[in-house]
Amino acid sequence: MIDDNLTHIHAAITQAALQAKRNPADIKLVAVSKQVDIEEIRRAIACGQTLFGENYLQEAAGKIPHCQGATSWHFIGHLQSNKVAQAAKLFDVVETVDRLKIAISLDKQAKLLDKNLSIFVQINVGGEKQKSGIPYEDAENLLRQIRQETDLPVLGLMTIPPFSHDPEQSRPYYRALRDLARRLADRQLFHDNTNVELSMGMSGDFPVAIEEGSTIIRVGTALFGARPLKETSQ
């Protein structure tokens, strides 16, 4: 099943990229493996999947050491201050930085570990109170502070748009993130201002995200199938 699902996902990535006159090789697939057991992750690795994303630290800690072959693990959940040390140890990329305090703590831990840790800044494009992410209008100030007070490479921006069953409803939010990234790159606020990453797009709307400039899509359900809803502690 995973092999077939990966084939279908990559075909959809290629179609969306070509439609947008982009190179499909420029889009990375992060397999979201929350509530997915180790054997399923290993099957995905055996099928060639190398990037994985986890939302919950406690769950990730029980998986990552047993999943050799994955080249990179991204943390894509809300990061609490008291969990920073664990996140820095487990993950290669933290996509959900939305506070200077978290960035400074991650930088400190990365230096203690002598580890290359990269981050994204999460933007709350929809202004939803229940979601993490810095407000759109505060992004420039946070990026400037991170650059001044840490040595963390900021690879780009990440967002989760307001939920909708219609993928087209996500388009304006993805377009807004792309435009924001371009403006911030013009001000030299990223690690590589000629190649800013945009982590946006999930199982239900990733073709739209690719059309709007996404370089990283985060796909779980379309790859591993639906998972039961449950509360998981970080």
C-alpha cells in the first residue's frame, strides 16, 4: 500500500509542478508519521522515502532511534519551552519556531550538541487564535531578531492554513506566504536568500500549494492512511 501511495503522490507532485512550470525535483515530500508505527515507517524507508515529520516529541522519541535509513526528521508540532532540549537532540529541522525564546533555546542546545540544526519560522497566515505561528505582520521583526541573536540557519517559512474541504480555499494563504517570503528574502533575512524554502501543503491540498510555490509538502493521510483521532502528550 505504501509503495502504491508513494507512486500516486509523486505523480501528483510531478503533475502540479509541471502545470506551474516548475521542476518536480524542487519539491520535497515530508512523510508525516504521527500515530504510524515503526514497521510502517520502515516500509516507507524501504520504498525510498527519506524525510519524515513528527508532531509529538514523546512519540517521536520512541521511533526515531529505531528507524535507520531516514535522512532527516522534521519537527512539525507546537514546541513548548521545556521540550526544546529533547527536540534539538531528536530532530534535524524544527519547522514551527514562532518565538525568539524558542529560537535562542534551540541555538543553545544545538551548540551544546555540536549539531547542525535548521529552522523554519511558522506564520499564522489565517490569524486563527487556536493555531500556533507568528502573525503575518510580525514575521520580519522575528527574523531579524533570530539573525541577530542566534546562529540558526532559517531555511524558510511554514504555515497551516484554515481548514477547508476545498483545496482552492487554501490558495490565497499559500500565495500570501510565498509573497511574504519574497519580500523577506529581498531584505536578506534567510540563510539562503536565493533559495528560500516554503513548507506548505498537506494531503488534501498539496497540488495547490505546489502551484503557489511550495518546496516542502507535509503528507500523512495520503501516504499512511487515516489515523484515529487521539490526544498525544508531547
